[in-house]
Amino acid sequence: MYFRDKIITEGEIIMSYKSMSKNRVLSYDIIRIIAVLAVVMIHSSVSFVTTYPPKSTDFILGNVFDGISRIGVPLFIMLSGALMLDENKETPIKKMLKYALRIFMLLCIWSLLYAVVYQIIQPLIDKRSISVEGFWNAFAYGHYHLWYLYMLIGLYLITPILKAFVKKSNEKIVLYFIILAVIFQFAEPLINLLINQGTQTTDLLQKFIYKFRMGFVGQYTAYYLLGWYITNIKIKKTYRSCLYVLGFVGLFVTIMGTQLLINDMNKIYNSFYSDTSINVMCYSAAIFLFLYYFFKNKNYKRVNKISMTLSKLTFGVYLIHPYIITLLNKFINTKNALTQIPLNWIVATAGAFLITFILSKIPLLKKLVRC
């Protein structure tokens, strides 16, 4: 749960609804809702990109839906940075360890639930044998979308270190870190791909960049810092306009690059679709910047109430939606992108919100869907 002046965990403080609405930042709620909608869309459309030939209508539609939705995880991370790195909030090591432990426990529980469903219940229904090794691997590594929780734990663990220099008085240092990440991390995959396109040479630039050992300017850490930077440092309209243009270019490159240049699924996800590619970063940063500035001073009572309610459910939606999509693909699969993608997205989103809402009203189970 997040407010303008502090991060509040359940049980630490009790406020009336009116007090909560006044202090809540509408921009943050909107960003979080759009982020989870984008994540659900990615998982609703991805199968059409990975299973159909590039020139087919199903691939093209899947690529458009998937490409537009690549902002999901970056928006979540930038929002976390805006909240957790605020220099006016105290986040001592003990507190961050507590947050990290909470996420780790949720990770273990949800990994176990998904492992039980896919490695025990599903094989029994399909009359297949149960693999003990498959179960333990599924539990240890988590369902595919749970990677985000692992990464979030890592960000929480380094937050006290980052806060030592993430201050308005050090804005140039923070910007310098982000620029280094752009040069040594984000730009490399796309440039490397373009350099090697149509040649037998592979990973030429990647091998060169690796020699500098600049892994400490990590890509997701840069998103974390970028969220803080956008929400704490006033950005001139001219620069915002430039970033919006770059965002449009980034979206165009994501979709058209995938459509025209790629015939290898691994390269799609390591280049154009990767959260850590420059095109996705520009697109994601532009959307975050636009949503933050557009909504930050708005105060629509009805919108605030709806957005606050939905925002509090987004973590549960993220955790639950993949299984709903699996069920839809199993029992209602039209094999047509034009119908299946919107169907998966609408039903999975609505179903996950409903299930999360129900769970959030049950005393013991509500902790499963709260970050």
C-alpha cells in the first residue's frame, strides 16, 4: 500500500477511507493498474508469437498485442523505485530485510501451489505419471511469471545501499548511473543484433562490452532508479516531449523489428522483447513519465475510489492470472489470435481481479495476495 508521504504495511497504521483517498497518489494507482493489464496481455498473446509463422495473421496480431504490452514489468519496477527510494522515507536494513522475507515467503507458497497444480493435479486429471523430479524443479524455480518476485527480493536487498546516494542533491550521480546502464546494458542487445544481422558473426558487441565488467549497473536497478528520478526531479516539457518521441520509436522498433528481422524466438526475447533492451526501456519510461505527469495533480473522486480499489488487487492478479489463461487455452481455444487474445485477456483479468477480491476478504488467505 502506498501514499504520498510514506509506505504503510498492513497493521502499522489504520486510517479512514477519506484520509486514505486524500493522501493517495492517483498516478501511482493508475500506473500499477496499467502495468498488470499489460502483463496479462503479454501472457495472453505470447503463444501466437512463439507458435505461428512470422507472416501469418495470427503472428502479426500476437506481435502487436505483445509488443504494446512490454511496459508491464518495467512500470512495476519504476513504481517500486519511486516508492522505496524516496529520501523522505526511512528504509533501514532491518525493514528491507523484513520486506524481502515477506516476498520470499509468498514466493515459496505460490511456487508450491503452482507445482501442485501442474505437477500433481494436472497429471492425475490427464492420467499421466507424476514426476517427483518435475515437482521439485517446479517448486524450486517457480512458475514462469514468478521470476519477478526473485528480482524484487534482490532490489529490496540493495535498497539500503542505493539510498545512500539516491537523493535530490545527488541527481546528477543518479542520472550518471542510469546513463551508464543505458550504454553498457540496454543498448547492447539491439545494437549487437543489428551488427550481426545477415552475417555469421555472433555476439560481437556483447563480447566486447562484457570485457568492461559493468554488470553492477544492472538493468532492473536502472529502472528502479529511473522511477525515483522521474517522480522526484522536475523534467522540463522539452525533455518530456523528446522522451515521448523516443517512446513511440521504441514501440515501433519493438513491433516492426520483431516482425521484419527475427526468425529465432530466442533472439526475440533477448533483443526486441527484452525488458532490458533500449527500445523497451524508452517506451516504458515514456509511458511512466506520461502517466505520472498526467495524473499526479488530478483528484477525481470516482476515479480515485475505483483506482484505489483495483490497485490494491493488482499483486494478486499478477500471481493468479496465468492459471486462468491455461484453463482458457485448454478448454476454449479458438486458435485464432483475433478472438483468443482478447478472450484470454478479458476473462483472465476479470477472473483474477474477482478471485483476488474474494481472497482479500478472507482473514487467513488475504495475505497470499498482498505484497
